Amino acid sequence: MGRPSREQRKMLDDGFDVINDSFAALAGKVGFPVARVKQMWSQKNRMLMTKPRGGNGVNYFNLYGKLSQ
């Protein structure tokens, strides 16, 4: 992978600006501060992306956010 080139860095920065604008627009719609909307998004996605630690997995949420049986 390595470090991004100048062109890749510009594309990433432009993309991050669009994402930040989307968070700001959503925060305006729901009436929450932008920081809270970002926190809620990261908490939702953290649950979906992290693997269970310890135990046998019975009480952990699976990829789709449903309690695994």
C-alpha cells in the first residue's frame, strides 16, 4: 500500500470533505450536534465491524446486528 500519492491524497481529502458535509446535513435534519451524529455512526459501525472477544459468541451480535444463537 504505502503512502498515497499527491493525486490520491487530493481524492481522499475531497472525499472526506463530502463525508463531513453529509454528517453536517444529517445533523441539521435531526437537530443533533455534528459530533453526536458522528459518535452514533461510529458506535453503530463498531458493533458491526468488531469481532467478539472471549466467550463462546452466544451473546455477541453477528455481522447483521442480530443476536447470534
